[in-house]
Amino acid sequence: MGKFAQRFVSHGVAMRIVHGLKAIKVEHENGQPLRIAGIQKTSVEFFGEEAVVRQASQRVVSCLVAGLQLCGIEFSAVSAGKAHDDQDEEGRQSGWGEIGTSIVPVVLLTHARCFGIVADELTAQAIDSLAGCPDARLREVLTSLIRNLHHFAVETSLTEAEWLAGIHFLTDMGRITSPHRQEFILLSDTLGLSMLVDLINHGAGGGATESTVLGPFYVPDSPWRANGDAITDDLGDNPLLVSGHVRDTIGRAIPDAVVDVWQNATNRLYAVQDEHQSPDNLRGRFHTDSDGAFAFRTVRPVDYPIPDDGPVGHMLAVTGRHAWRPAHVHLIVAANGHGKVTTHIFDSTSRYLDSDVVFGVKPSLVRTFVEHDPAVEPPPPGIAGRWCSVDIEIVLQPNAGESRD
Ligand code: BEZ
Ligand code: FE
């Protein structure tokens, strides 16, 4: 018998069902056995889809065959001393037992309810198996994971074929993952989990710049560059000037903050994806000046699809989703004594702002990239022809312990 009891009241009599994996016992709530046909103790056992109600002497008093939808278990009696004994060919009695003059409660368990009780017991056993885990946080996280995984399987009535398809999917994810390809993070991104974790941990407050996904194309230790420098050797046909300031939440400039930026090229690829680009193309680190200002020249980023030639791409295709992200520039901004922020600036003209495949767009991160006619507004040094610009303010939260390195 399991350790879990469910209380119920039927016909005014409080009772409980004590259930285990293989049997269910019906008792009075005070622990006294339920009397049926004058004989103490009744249990209900499940054999496949068949439920058998037994009295303590193991004489079968009621036998019910569980249909797919319904497993009915009834106890009912109206008069003393007799049992209805409709015997079947195998000698099993079905029908109602009697308990003196009392009205016996009627219990009706649906198949789903019986199943639910057994599933709950299994979930409890799996959670109980963690009782000896010495790491309290690990135990807490795994307990919740088990509970929610089991709930997911029950809620969807997961079939064995579906379960196996999921196992194969995860196996394929593992096969394609390498030091250069992290399919699991991509799955987390495309299921919205990465942004949920971001929200839980970085719900920006006090007007600080909001964060968003890091993405797989960040490469640490970008080259240091001077303010105003280009982060590429080829500004192409769509040059962009990015300028901005880093401030704290009460508007004070933060000098000497580190602004680490990276973005894709006009061919949609990041340098790390493209052997034809130099490894340092379209990325760089800057220090803010004494006014908290920074600036760099680049190319206007373009919309691009995330890597969709693996299991995640397959998942997107079979679910009717596209793989696109709206054009953006990535930034990680850090300063001593302030919280670091990992964020983007999105181009307001992108058609994918409302359907980013990784759910990374926050309205506060969308900016207008202003287009300039060189005849009217001469381009800044190092830019020729038509150009565009975007000016941004990055606001960092105070955080006494944090270092920018
Ligand atoms: C990115 O912006 O670089 C990115 C983010 C999540 C998944 C794929 C790419
Ligand atoms: Fe990106």
C-alpha cells in the first residue's frame, strides 16, 4: 500500500481511499475498515483493466471489468445480513454487499481516476527517490522537473511511439552538438525557455536597459578598438554609424565601461559561421570615454535565419514555424560597480519583429535606424555615400560587487 490517501465523502460518510500501485483500499476516515456484507476490510485490486473488490477473507464480493473509459466500483447495501450474490461462471460474485441497516456509500471511480491515482503514486515514488540528495537546491530543481515531466506525460496521454520519437529527437540533438554547434541552447531559445530564464533573472528595474538572448555567435575576447573605429574592413553599400552613451539609473555617465559588440554581415552570416570572413569581422570591444560615450562604424545588420539544418530546424518545419530573427546588433555592456547587460538593438524596419524565432524582441530594444542623404547630411569620417545612424543609451543598474572584467 502506498502512503497517500484521498479523502472523500459519500452519502454523508467520510471515507478515504488509501492507494498503492497495485491495490486500492477503501476505509472509513477514522481508519476503521469499511464493513461490507458484515465482513470487515475491503480492498480493490487492479489486474490489467480488471478491478476486483475483495473482502478480508479474500472472497471476491464484487468483480468489475474496467472498460477503457470507465471502471466502476460500487458499494451499496440497503438491508442487513444479505449479499447479492449474482455469481458468474467462475464463481465470482458481483453486485452489492450489505452492512446491516446502514446506507453504504457509493463510490464510483472512473478509469481516468484510477489511472490518476496510480500515476500520482509513481510520481511520488520518483520524487521520494531524491530524499538522500545532499544538495538541497539540486533536489528542489529535480523534484520540480520530475513533477512537471510526469504532469506533461499525463496531460498529453503520451503514447509510447511519441515518447520514443522524443528520445530519438534528443539523441539527434546530441549527435549534432559540438564545440561549434550548441543545438540544446538553440532548442531552449526556440521554445522560449531562454527568454523565460532571462526574464526570471534579469527583470530589468529602475529604467535599466533590458536584456535578451546571448545567442550562439558570441566569441569572447574581441579585438579592442578605439571609439569611432569601424568593426569591419568593408562598410559596403549600407554603412551604419552606431553611437551611444552608457549611464547609470540616475542618468550619470559611466566612463570606462566596456561595450562588446558583434553582428552579422550583409550575407546574413556571422564571422564565426563563415570561412570567407576574417574571424574578427564585425565584432569589437570599446571603452566609453569620460562622458560615457562610445561609437563605431559598421554595416547595417540584416534579418537572418538561425541554423535550421538540424533537429531544431526540423522541429520548426513540422510545426509550421519560420527560422528568422529580426536584424540586430548584439551588445554586452559592463562597468565596475554596475550590473552587466547582454542585449541587442533591433532595426525597427525588420519584418520579423513580431515573430522572432527565439522570442528575443522587447519593445524597449527596438530603434529607428535613421537614413541620411549625403547631399544634405555629410557622412562622418570613414563613411561615404548614403548612410544611416542609430543612437542608443545603455542604462546599467548599480551593483556594488560587480566588476566589468
Ligand atoms: C543570435 O542572435 O545570434 C541568435 C540568438 C539565438 C539563437 C540563434 C541566434
Ligand atoms: Fe544575432
